Amino acid sequence: MKLLVTGGAGFIGSAFVRMAIARKDLRVINFDKLTYAGNLENLTEVQDNDRYRFVHGDICDQRLVDSILAEEKPDAIVHFAAESHVDRSILSPEPVIQTNIHGTFTLLESARRLATPRFVHVSTDEVYGSLEAPLEATEAYPLNASSPYSASKAASDLLARSYFVTYKLPVVITRASNNYGPHQFPEKLIPLMIANALEDRPLPVYGDGMQVRDWLFVDDHCRGILAVLEKGRDGEIYNIGGNRSLPNLDVVRKVLAITGKAESLIRYVTDRPGHDRRYALSSEKLMRETGWQPVTHFEEGLARTVEWYRNNPAWVARVRSGEYRTYYEKNYGNRDTQ
């Protein structure tokens, strides 16, 4: 089976590519623009495999997308490519609109014209917005996006589903909770806290730190996507959750405990605008229809993740240089300490 994977050099995309190549029965064409979060170092173990090909390109480039689909004739597109950081979308909304909406449209149009047999659109639980406990969003829950990022993903979800309803393109949509694991770019909560803790830098925590997220180890997410790819029904949406909800502050404290650092490194900063209080979703549908379930307990996965960052300081130093420093100062430098 031949897969065109968009965004395959990113955190989740590269984990999926590594898992797919390890399967032996899959060939992968990795189509990635290599923006700040795309890193081919994440794929060194597969780069020489004869079932792997890398194509440098932008999903908004219709001519290039058409060309690759016509040449490779993939059995499925697995669409990860996205601007995926809420803080960046608040600072500059245009890139998320361009990539997440127009880029998805470009791919859907090419897939429609060239009759691609399967289109897996990878999305997020953030499209459901903030939920009061103990509510968990099912796939039928109304969309209630709060940030430019989540709004762009909600729009791309609706667009993808419209191609199934209108054109009968065999689209399947997945919505996952917060991912974590090795190789994650250190702007999201867990890798940022790990990287700062290992360097004895302050750990910036938004507001009171009691925002609740469900945590999903990246390999469990990738297994869920493979399950949907193989067993999911056309036109359906599948939630992929980790069944482990925790306040952000608890996560930060767990990172400090594993790294052996003092909680005095925690620095409470002004909350970001429109910060959702609680995400929660139900994966019952996916488990019922495919047999998938998360297998990595959060404490185990977090310990493995910390160990990876501890053992790869050169990787961390490279990705935290240049543009990242500019972003970090812009996002955190002017926030008042509470």
C-alpha cells in the first residue's frame, strides 16, 4: 500500500512515517514544506529505505500536488501538514488560514480529480472547544473553536467532509487529544517544560495552570490513524484520545519530579487570550469499530520522553536556535509574572 503523507517531517507525521515504514507492507511518500517545525533529522532511520521517498513542497502548490499524485498514484493520502500552534496563530493568524484551510482545499481538489482511493484528514480535539466536566465530546458534538488555529482546523474538517458528501471522495477524519513524545518541537507544553527544566530555565505556566488536557502518547495516536486508515468507514469522524486528563500544572510538576528539578522554577505568567479551560473527548467509537486503544500510560510515556530529550541535547539546541528564540521572546518576554 502506497501512502502520500503530508507534513511527514513534523512531530506526529514523522512518528507515523517511522511506524509505517516499520510495517514492511507500506511505502511512504513524505511531502513536507520543512517549515520551522519540520525536521528531517526525525527521519534519519528511514531516509535510506527503498520504501521511503521525500518530496520537498508546499501543500498550497496545486501544480506540484497534482504532479506528485499523478506520478505516484497513492492508495491513500494521510494529511498531517498544518500550522498547529495556538500561540503562533494568535500572534499571526494568516499562516494557519493559508496552510490549514487553503492547503487542505488544494489536497482535496487534487484527490478528487485524480480519484485517490482514501483521504485521512488528521485534526484535533480543539475544534470542540472548552467543555465543562464531566462532559466528553463525541464525534457528533458541536464545533466551538476558540483560537485562529482551532477555527482553521474546524473549517478544514468541514471542508473535508463536504468533499465526501458532495463528491463522494472517500474522506475519513480523525480528531486527537494533546500529543506528546520524543522529537516534539519545544514550543508545546511538555517539550518546552522538559527543555527548560533540563537547562534550569524558568518554566512559564499560563494563568493558574489549571487548564485540563487529555494526553496521548504519539505512537498510540499513530496506531489509531493506521486503524482508521485500514478499518474506518468513509465519511466518518473518529476521536483518538489518551484517557488521561490532567491540569497543566500537574504535568509541569511531574516533569520537574522526573528531571529532579525544584518547583521554584515554575513561573506563572499572564494567560493567553481565549485560553480554553478543558478539553475532553470520547474514543469509544474508534475502540468499538477497530479494536484500537491507547497502551502507553502517561507516567511511562512522560518518563520515556524526558529521557529522550535528556539524551539528545544537540537536537534540542539546534531546533531552539534562530527563529525559535525570536518567537520565544515575542510570546513570553512581555508577559507579566503573576
